[in-house]
Amino acid sequence: MDRFEVQLGPESSAILTLRLSADELAKSFETLLAKYQKEAQIKGFRKGKVPRNVLMQKYGEGIRHESMFDALEAAYKEIEPQIEPKPIYGSQPQLQNEKLEYNAEGMEFQLTYDVEPQFEVEKLEGFELSLPKTSVEEHDIVSQIERLQTQNAMFMDSEGPLTKDAHAWVDAWEIDAEGVKTQIEEDERMVVGSETGLYAFDGNILGMMVGETREFEKSYADDYRVAEFAGKTKKLEVKLNKMQIRELPELDDEFAQDINEDYKTLDDLKKAIRENMEKAVVQQTDMLTLTRFIDEIAKTVSFDIPKSLVRLNVEAQWNQMLQQYGFDKEMAAKMSAPKEGDEMFEEMATPLREQIRATFIRQKVVDAWEIKVSAEERDEHIKSYLKEGADLEEAKKELAQAQQLGRIMGEVEDKKLIAKIRELNTLSEGEALGFEEFMGLTA
């Protein structure tokens, strides 16, 4: 009988049956018993002098059980290089035996783990891919310049009146039915019109002057985000302590130079914006070509996404979200990621499963078309990012240190993949979209 065998299970899993001989179990038991004989401290005996029979009488069953798992671990490490299919990244083999009893004559263990989905792609060409089209218009450039203008604005003190998008510092109180005031804000800074505060009263203080106090009632919708406020009306009092308004810079050559010293005039900035937008259209078109091609293949194949991979991606997205919201490591450690069965887990997992599905399909296509990326192709791609005169070897060193060389290889692989898709499939122009709408497409 073979030492081990692997059978494919449901939901992209595998079942490993591993057999341990009597000799392996005996050797593991004797090794562990000898270790405990050296370390055991039992009343009436010196350390390391506990007789074997005494140790067996007190701890024999526990030692046998522990040695059984030691033997299993050693055997798994031995056969691991030979296992096919191998566990997918993030999946640790889990023991499935419901009840284990030590058997000195030999034992059989069953372990399960997740594997890459087993599927074949039969059709790789002849698809009709409709892609939307767009162009960069003058109003798109104006919109981008206005964004830059807003990003480079200065905030200046003002006495009022308070307007939308101004920054305001306020004191605020809630007034109960008996007229008793409870302070809810003290010199709190808010962006007027953002409605992000707990009480969301910034829309009620428009037009105020610095130093002014205003009393008003604030009604909250039945579906308001703070459950205890929903459907209620609260009486509030707000004092405006300070305000600042956004002062936009003049759109002139000096503004262009502040954005980037390479731009000497406002026309230089506009030209660079147009060029960057046109490059973005090309990149987005490439992304849509690849995405829609994979979507077509996805209609022809069916496979389960490994559960461990979904869990791993949910945890990664959760940790990234905590980081974005400013939680430090200590706080984040106390906030565990959603677990399978939780409503939030499923909300996060649903789009992640589709992303993972697309990744597996993409790799199948890459393998089928034998797409490879050489070191020379990688270096040429890196050069496309570098300014004139920049040192390639230094750039490669920095990318390696930042663990970004894999990303670079992936970009080159995508370029070759997209070229092959265009060669073997029919692409047609779809509906015309505005630049912003076009750039917002994900599929």
C-alpha cells in the first residue's frame, strides 16, 4: 500500500491520506519518551532519573498521543515535495479524523487542504469584444485644472458669512425639553456641507458670522445613520468661533510652475494634462480589453473558489481598510476581521471571489499561450518610467527593495497578453462615453 495518496475533493479541495508504519510510530514514541525522561521532575526522583515504568504509569497515554502527532508532522514534511496537487498559498492541511486512537501497529490519517481550481479553457479565440470609446475634450482638461486649483487653494480667515466648503470651528449644545443644555462640541472643526459630524448640523449654520450664536431644530430621517437619532428632532445651539474660506490661486504661468517646475506656462500644463489623459485612455482601453475577454471565458468555465483564498483576501482587505481609517497596529489587532457566516464577510467576499476567479482564468490563458517575459523586456519596461539620464540598475535595485519587480513583470505580461487577445479576437467600437464615465468603468 502506498505511503500516501491524494484525491480531489469538493470546492477546490484535496484529501491527503497519509499512512504511518509501526516502526515510525515506535521511533517517535521512544524519542519523545527519552526527552521526557531527561526533563521530568517527579516527587521522590531526581531530575532525569525517573524510571521508565513510573513515567509511563503517570503520563504514558499523553506521551503516546503527542508522539503520534510528532510522527505525523515528520512524515508530512518528508512527503510534502511529492504532493500533487499542492496546497494553495494560505491553505494549511487540516486533520479530518474525527477520533484518533493510538495504534502501535500503524495508523492512517486524512488531511484536507485547498488547491488551485481544476478546470480547462477550451476556447481562447474568436470572441466578439465590444469596447466603449471616448476622447479627451477641452472641458475635461478644464475640469482637471479646476481640481488642481482646488487642491492648491489657501484657506484664509474670514468674519463671514459662512458658506459651503468653508472650514468652521464651533461650540455646540443639545437642549432638552426642560431647556437644559448639554455641550456636544467644543471648538470642533468641520467642513461646511460635508454632513459628516454625528449631529450633521453644518447645513443649518450657513450664513452665520464669526461670534454669532444660532438656535434651531434639526430633524433626522427615519434611516439616519445614527440609529438613536433616526426619526427624531433635536433642538441645538451653535456658536461660530472661527471660519476660513478657500482662496483659489490664479490660473496663470506661475500656477503652472507651482504644479511642476518643468512647466513654464499654463499652456505647458494644459498640454501635459491632455497627454496624460490620452495615455490614461489607452491604459483603460487595454484594461477593458483584458477584462471583457476574461468575462467571455468565464461564461464557458465553471469552478469553485478555494475558501482559504477568499478568507485570506477578506482579511487583507479588512486590514487595509483599518489602516486607511487611521487605526494603529494596537487598535487594529483588537478588531478581528469578519468571519465566514457574518453578513459583512459575505458583502466583502462576493466581489473578491470574482476577482480571484478572473486571476485564475488569466493565468490559464497565459499558460496556454506560453507567454513569457524576459529580463530584457522587463528592463525596457522599467526604462519607460525613467526620466532621461536615470540609472537603470539603480532603479532595478530600488524596485527590488520595494518588492515591485513582480508587479513590473506582470505589467509586461499583460501587454503581451492584450496584444495576443487583439490578434485572435474581434474588437469593435461600442457606445461613446464621456472621459470621466469611461475612466470609471471596471468591466
